[in-house]
Amino acid sequence: MKKNTQRLNVFFLLFLSIILLITPAGTNATPQQPTSMQPTALSELGTLPTITLTATYTDTPAKFVPPPATFSTNNVQTATFNVTYLGSWPQEAKNAFDYAVSIWASLLSSPVPITAGAGNYWANFSNAPRPNTWYPNALVDAIAGTNIDSTNADIVANFSSNFCCWYFGTDGNTPSDQWDFVSVVLHELGHGLGFAGSMTVSNGLGSWGANTGWPFIYDVFTENGSQQGLITAFPNNSSQLAQQLTSGNIFFDGPNANAANDDDMPPKLYAPSTWQQGSSYSHLDEDTYGMGTAHALMTPSIANGEANHNPGSITLGIFEDIGWSTNTNTNTAPTFSSIPTQLVLMNSNNNNLVDLYAYADDAESADSALTFSITNTPNVDAGVSLDNNRYISINPVNSWTGTTTVAVQVTDPEGLSADTTFSVIVASTLYYQYLPTITGD
């Protein structure tokens, strides 16, 4: 389901920044080359591009993607987040923020508490997997096993108290005229934890490294559709790199992210033909992983009524590739979007009328690995059947008309399931109403 690209008058500048330094990258500045193999803080040498989440409006009914099933049932925390709230926060906003934090805390493992406040990126720290590469503060602590910077926190998040339309509930039942705060917090924490690269485009030139010549760990895995690495195949600070970053053909090629993708191929990143600072590159592709899908959380926009309380397996795969230890045994239940009423003509044959793959989604499993079933007994005269573990056929017996309800269930390989129902109407005659066309001179 696609979102209307119309933007609200109120942008989520409030969401800007879980990014650790809120300063646009200056691509024309002379890079400052770090020379020390001692731990180096990016704040001492370079700047970071901002990352934004855009509010969009849609008339399409939204679908709730619930938290991982193990979070819902066990709520086991394998990381600790220490949050300090600055300013006046209503209790319901704190509750929603804490709920989002607890979801991430059940998915990531860190021996060092993760703190929310001003943060940084570091290179050449103890146990760094890759030299001369920038890692986010919280990940550095998890890899090094110690707090590399006890005077500052790992992540900073700013949210506006003036925005009219927050939904602070944690149940995912976001009204159609509000925006889900839990989803926004989950998204922004995801950037602060490492879902962010340093690529930027300015004055027709593409660059990376935040003016230091060293990539972010996220950058190391990015490539074009021909599997050409962006930091190796194209010159830094060049028009060639800018062309790649606006090609609509950019991917994250990491073994864990690829394994989590339905086709075992590198997940596609958002790379529109016009560079969108804060949206391009550091998000999953909006059209590929749109609203209501299992991987929609880390796309560049959120629609009214949309609620996504699960990072999805692709995002967790990206986190594993950049160095996080995750709870990979976390399995989430599949989801079912609403199947519309099926109106068919008496005495007609309608084989494979409903493709259940189009309505079911699962964060960990391909559609072909799911099991579908009809769980009630529709009127036998309606001729409802499930074919090839995928299609609903409706072939009513001769001369029968009427209405029946069909209940269907989808089950993943680990036994978690979701259910939905839809109506079948068999009519003797179908009427079509054509509206008049108004023309003027």
C-alpha cells in the first residue's frame, strides 16, 4: 500500500535526530584525515548529516504491525536503556517512549547500558571489527564491553510538544487523524543505534565520511544494482557518486540483511532521483517496503493511522551486519490485511479469485513458507475452496444466490498465526453504475 506523497504542513523536524550530531555535512570542506589508531571521536573531526522522518497523509486504511511475538509474551530484556527526559513530558508520552525502548531492549544485546542524550561516533576503539571506520556510540560500547564515553550519552532524541496529532497509546490502534508516537520513537532509536550512513549530495557531488575520509560502518555494505560498492567503485566527492545516490538502484549487501529479505537478495534502500537530505540512503525503500508490511518501520515516512511496533527482520539483519548482537530467535506472528468482499455472478466460475499472498505478510518467512487454511464452514453452495495453499476460488453451484462468510488463517513455520474474515456475495445480476461525465465549453 502506497502513501500519498503530500506532506503535512508540520514536518517531523521533531524527529530529526536521534542522529548524534545535528549538523549538515559540508561536502566542500577539506577532509580532516585522522591519523591516530587510538579511539577517535567523530565530534572532534567531522560533522553528521541529519536524518528525517516525514509525516504523510493517506486515505488507505492503515494496518498495525505488532511487536515481535516473544516481546509480547516474554518481554525479556537483553539490553538496558537509561532514558533522561528533559523538559516537560506528559506521562502518557513517557509511557509510549518507554514502551518503544523496551521493544529495542528485547531485540539487542549489550553488556553496557545504552543512554539517551547527546551521542557520538567512534573509530579504532577496543575490539573494533574494522579499522578507520565510524561506529555509533551505543554499538561501540556493546562491542568494546565498556562505556567509551561516560560523560556523554549514546543517543539524542527531540520531539515537539506542540505537534497536534500524537497518538500516545501502545496498542497500535492509532486513529486515522493521528500519528503513532511509539512507531516514531522506534524509528528514531533505530537511526541512533546505527541505521544511518554518511553519504550526502551537495552541488552535484556525492560524498561520504563526514569530511574525515573514513566511512560509517553502514556505508561499507552499500552498493548499486551491479554490486559495485559505493565507497570503493566511485570517487569520494564526485558527480559519479552523486549519480549513484540518486539512481533508485542502491542496496544494502550484508549476509544477514540478505538472508532476511524474501528473495535472499540485498534489501533496497531509498534513493529517489532527487537527493532528499535526511531521507535518501539511510532508509529502506518506501515503495518496496510500504505501509503495513513487515519491514516498513525504517522507511522514510509514516502515515496517519500507521502503527509499526516491529523493526522487522531486514532491519535486525542490517544491525547484525554492522556489528550488533541480536536475539535472532525472535519470531513474529504473520499479519493479515483486510480482504474485501467478493461479489460474483450466479453460475460463474472464479478460480484463484483471491491471492492470499497479497494480503498476508511475515517478517521472517517467505510467502511460500506460510500455511493457509479456511477455518470455518462457508455455505457449501457458495463453492468456496482453498487451492494450492494460496488461492481462494469461488465457484457457486448452479442457480444458487446468497451470502456467506469465509474465515481464513495464515500460520508461519513456528506455529504463530493470524486470522481474518471476508464476505462472499453471489448475485443473479450485477449492476454497474456509471457516473455522468461533465464537460464544459
